Amino acid sequence: MGEPFRPTSRDTSGLALWFAQADGNHDGRLTLEEMQADAGRFFALLDVGHDGEIDPDDIVRYETVVAPEIASGSAHDLLGLPEPVTTADTNFNRGVSLEEFRQAAAHRFLALDVDHHGYLTLADLEAMRPARRPDYTPKPKMDPSTLGPPDEGDATSYQPQ
């Protein structure tokens, strides 16, 4: 659901930390109900005003304080969502209700349960993770202010008609 879990050692992973927390009965299987309950817990953390909605101010706090990895593009989401909180806003009102967040958790659960077991295991989720090369370092984002004016005929100088 977009909550960052940062490993504290080389022997743990953020995914394992999240799974251990979300697996409410600690049986090694994460059910839809457990995933939605965990989404509700995270929703409460994000809804700073306790008004039942993750509003634009809460989103800014999420992207800058809670999970700054989102803004830098270095977050690693199993489903490849660029911003997992705002993508839960299905009615496009710039806020996310608890019901929308729970529905997003249900959709994401179904997308992750590729074998249709009705539960997720940590091993299954780890197998879905994209492999990362040990020598990988993300490229720095380009600062547009360092670019000069585009040349005539340059693809960057295209002006729509």
C-alpha cells in the first residue's frame, strides 16, 4: 500500500518486515482480510487530520516525510505502481477514503495472488520481486535547468500545432 519498510540489517528485507507485520495471525499466509486490515492501519497513520480521508496535504507529507523514495523514483513496489497511495483515488477527487484504500488493497491482493490460492506467502512475493543487479546504482535525475536551449529541429523543441 506504499508503506516503506527499511531493513535494519543485510539479513532482513523490507518485504519480510512488512509481511511479518501484516500477517496478523502469524501463520505464514497473508489473507485478503489481513491485507485490508494492514491497509487500514497504514491509512490511519497517513490520515493526520483523522477526517477519514488522505487529503492532498496528507499526500505531500507521505511523499516528503513518510516515503521520500516515492519522489526520487527509487521505491520498489511489487506491482510497479509509481505512487501507491494516490492510485487508490478511484473517484479522482484528490483524496483517498478508507473505503477506496481498502478496495485498492483488495485489487492489489488479487493481482499478487497469481495462483489464486486465496492467500499470499512471503516466498511467493519474494519470487515476484524484480531481480536487482548487485552493482546497480540508480541514475541521477536530470535537472532541466542545466539544459541549454533546444537546437532548431531538435526533438525537444517540438511545438504542438
